Amino acid sequence: MSHVDQAPARVAVPDAAPRQEGLSAGLRAAVRAIASTLFTTEAGVPEGDRLDWLCDDLDDFLGRSGPRARGLLRLCVTAITWLGPLHARRLGPFHALDPATQTLALERMEQGPLGLAVFGAKTLLCIVWYEHPAVARAAGYDGRCLR
């Protein structure tokens, strides 16, 4: 029997990686404020249960991600929390601003040298937000191929 005919060695793969802390209470509050600003539409501010779902799903995702992903999101959210208000000429944390000032802060920060922090947080939040079944249905996605 040649080496080509031999079955590959079996490697034990754990069912799931050990779960780490995804979102601390402070990070959850900051993410919720940023998400509320990002996903407000003409119809209004997203409902609380929808933001709760986003935070829970993001917590699970980050809890199963590596330390690099968790650290990068924390860095992005921390930058938005404390430096975002300065872009709107305000002091204090992002979540303490009124909604219009939060929007202004994000828009200005996104256009400046710290735009990468907004881009990083926005990217991950959008991925999680748009995977929700209700959002997919509202966007006309039925889960099937176009053909």
C-alpha cells in the first residue's frame, strides 16, 4: 500500500473554543449608544429589544473571537467614546451626548484622521445588525440564490 492510499491521521477538534468575555458592561453601553446612532432612520431610533439583540449577538461573537478582535473593537469603541465628542466640540462620553450631537460627532470623526476607528466599529456592528432575520426580510433577502 502506498502513502497515497493511507487514510489521513485523525485530529481531535474541540466542538467550540472556550468562551471569553465579549462585552463588558461599559463596552456594551458604549456599543449600544453607537449602534443607536448608526441605525436611526427616518422611522426613528431602533427599538430597545433590537439593540439588546445586537449587543447579545456581538457579545457572543467577541466571546468566541480571538483577543485581537476583542482588543481592536475595544480600541475603536473607546476612541469613539472619548474622542468622538471632541469632534463635536463637547466634553464627556459619547453616550452622554444628545442624538443630533452623536451623529455630528460620528460624521466628523469618520472624516478625520481617526476615521479608521469609526470604520472598524461600524463594520462589525453592520455585519451583526444586518444578519438579523427581520432586517434581512425588510431588505428583501429571502435566503435563496437569485436563480
